[in-house]
Amino acid sequence: MTETTNRLPSESGDFPYQRIFESAIDGLVLQDIRTGGIVDLNPAACTMHGYERDELLGKPVTVFITPAHHQPFLEQVQRMQAGDELNIRTVHQRRDGSTFHCEWRLSIFDVQGRPTLLGIVRDINNRILAEEGLERRMNARTLEQATLLDISHTLASTLELQPKLILTQLRQIVAYDHAGLFSLQDSSLVTLAMRGAPLLEDRPPIHIRLHDPKTLAALFNEHRPIRIPDIWSDQPDAQSLRGLLDDGAAILLEGMHSWMWVPLAVRGRIIGGVGLAHANRDQFTLHHADLALSVANQAAITMVNAELYGHARELAVLEERQRLARNLHDAVNQSLFSAGLIAEVLPRLWDKDPESARDSLEDLRKLVRGAMSEMRALLAELRPSTLVDAELGDLLRLLTSAFTGRTDIPAAVSVTGTGVLPADVQVAVYRICQEALYNVAKHSHAKNVELILSQEECAFELKLKDNGKGFNPEQLASGHYGLSMMRERAEAAGVQLLIASQPGQGTELTLRWQDGKEGEAA
């Protein structure tokens, strides 16, 4: 009788809920807190850990908890009070050494004066693995989105096409062994860049002739990627690919099995494509196709922008040539024409009126000198390095000499100090002064012009003054594009532009610049 009294009800068979205890799906473990040993556990707990019931009775519950989790588990149990409930996640170890995640729900109660710990143990390994898998996928998607954003920013921030950069960035989110970026040119696909083995990257451009519109339509594929699990199979797509990439283009397929073609298209018009190959079969998934298409769409826009930028540069060169031709005609040609007329009349005039002839000879000298100055200025503009390498003071003297020779308006240049300007700043200042002198000649009716340049190592101030009729800067009529152009040039180069003028009091234009880095250091 005494022996029965000292046992827990489940041990004596008197436990009223014994059937529920034994049939519970979750593992149930009873531990005597005083001795620390297991006094009972249900079949689910035994099966969960691969032990027989008798092997665990009297053992501490840590027998099936991995050593790294012993101490945290025991510390939390020690802090429990009667009536409390505690949820703990830990890692268990089966008899065969395999591990799995478990969740404990613990409570303490008295059984015949003995404090007893009831643990409900649930195997949550599948849930934990699913959560970890979901977290990995979320991290991967986050990384992909961040990479796509970086790629988009990089491609959108350049106006010049960088084919190798596009393939390099694509590789960050879609692994491949061989790749080619193609442009559609006159019914042929031409490689702009290739990635893979050194032999592949060092090859000259490959030309793939598209023999009929059906081939082009098949490559466009309604602006969807084409995936070929095995390029050496007998599937129609694989056969078509091998037929298309023959001769020199076949190097893209050497040692490869998977292939993915991603069309580059803008507004339904195919402009090229990206071909990716991998040594593994069935390497490229639908998700890879979506990622590659996102990059391809950005690349297509970049290619179009680069093409438009190229046209714009060609147009700018043409406009610059036309401007130089107009200057050559308006200034130099007219000066030489006038000089020629004076030279023809001069011999006869000398016989009749030597004094007037001397005046005409002086006019001839001014015209020739002005034409020479104009030619030197035009030659400087034809050699852009001259505008960068020359001293700013020398450039201003060149401008004013040409201005005076063209307009007969005296222009004085005063320079104090020395300094070296960044190329973009110096070119901008030259162009602004060029435009300002043009405005003086066209609008001001000035009798003289003065340029005062004060330079330091990392700063300058330039004043351009005339004594013309002036104007009200706040009441300019539409069509004065010269001032707008000067302001745009100044803003682009970080130069401060001030214009002060009043009717009848001439105009003063001030340019100031200081190296921003020098200002921050100060």
C-alpha cells in the first residue's frame, strides 16, 4: 500500500485520464521536479524520439534535447512557478542522432504533494523548415529586387551603350556560362558583346543572318523569353537553334545544354536579344526568364537612348559646323571682301588723294587684322583642346581681337593673377563671353567694351562691361535666347552669372566661380 501511495497516478494505473494521456497526438512528458527524472511519457513522445518507454523513465528530460540547448531549457524551467505556463522552442535529438525542432508547453502542478512538470511536446520541424525556406526565398527576392533596382539605375544613368556591363549585371541574378548580347542590324543579329570563356570574349562580332521574316517573328515570340532545356535534343526549338547558330555562332553552344533567348524590344519592335547558355540541362526556370526579361527591357531602352544620343551628337556636330561656316562667311569672308575692294581702289585713290588713301590703308590694316583674329578664333574652336589647354586670359584676348576686327568696337582685356580652371568651366566661360560679345555687337550700340579678369588658384571673377544703351533685365521680350543659353551654360558648369543693366547706362555681366572642394576644405 505504501509503494502505491509513493507512485504517481499514471504509474499505478489510477490516473483517470490515462486513455487520453496515451492516445494524445502530441508528446506528453511528466517529470518529477525534485528528482529531475521522467516519471511517465506517452507513446507519441516515445515514437517521436525513437525510444522505448522504459529506456526514458527516470532519465532527465534533457536526454532528448541537444546539448547546446540544455542550459537555456533548464534555466527557463527553473524560473517557472506553480500555475505558470511557458512556451519554449528547442532542438531535440532522436536516438539515431538526427535532430528536429520542437515546441514545449510547460506547466507545473502538484500530484500528491509532489511538484510535477507536465510538458506537451510538438514536432514543429516541418513548420520551421518551411519558415526558413520562406525566409530564404524572401531574402533572395529582396536581393533580386535590389539588384534589379541597381541595374535599372546604372542603365538609366548612362547615355552610352555598355554591352559588356549589361551582361555582367545580368549575371548577378541569372547564372549562366555563355552569353551574347545581340543587336538587329539589316536583317542580321550582330553580337555587341559576349561573356564566357576568354576565347568567346575575344572573338570579333558574330553576324547571324535571318533569312526570312518568320525567323524574326519566332525570335520575338510575342516579347516572351524562349527556354530550351536541352539544345542537343530532337525538339523543334532545339533543332531551330542549332540551325540558326551555325558556323561562327556555334561557339556559344560548345559544352552547353540549356539555352534561354530573351528578346530586346521597344513598342513591339525587336531591336536585338540576349542569349544565355548553361552547361546544366533545364537550368533556366520561369523565374529566371522573368528576371532576364526585366533586365532586357531596361537594356532595350538603354540601346534606344544610346542610339538617340548618337544622333543628337551627330546633329550637334553638324550644327557646330554650320555655325562655324556662318561665322566664316559673316565675319572673315565679309572682312576679306571689304579688304579686297579697298585694295583695288587704293592705287587710284593714292594718286588723287594721298590723305584719304592713308585712311583707307589704315582701314585695310584693321580689316586684315580682324580677319586674322577671326580665323585664329575659328581654328581654336575647331581644335577643342585649344579651349582647354590655353590660358583663360589668352582666350579672352583672342575673342576680343576677333570682336574688334569684326565690329570696329574697341575691347580691352585686363588680367590679374593666375589659376587653372577645370576644362568644363573654362569652355563654359569662353562660350558665355562669346555669346555676350555677340549680343553687344547686335543689340547694345556700345562704343567700347572692357573685360576684367581676376584669378586665384581655385577661383576667378570676370566682368564684361559695355557702355551701350542697356536694357531692363526684368522686361525682356520673348526671343532673347542668348541670355537663356548663357544662364544654362553657367548653371551646368557651376558658375555664378550676374547681369546688371539699366536703359541708357550700359550692361555689366559678372561671372564667378570657386572650387567647391576648396570651399569645403576651408
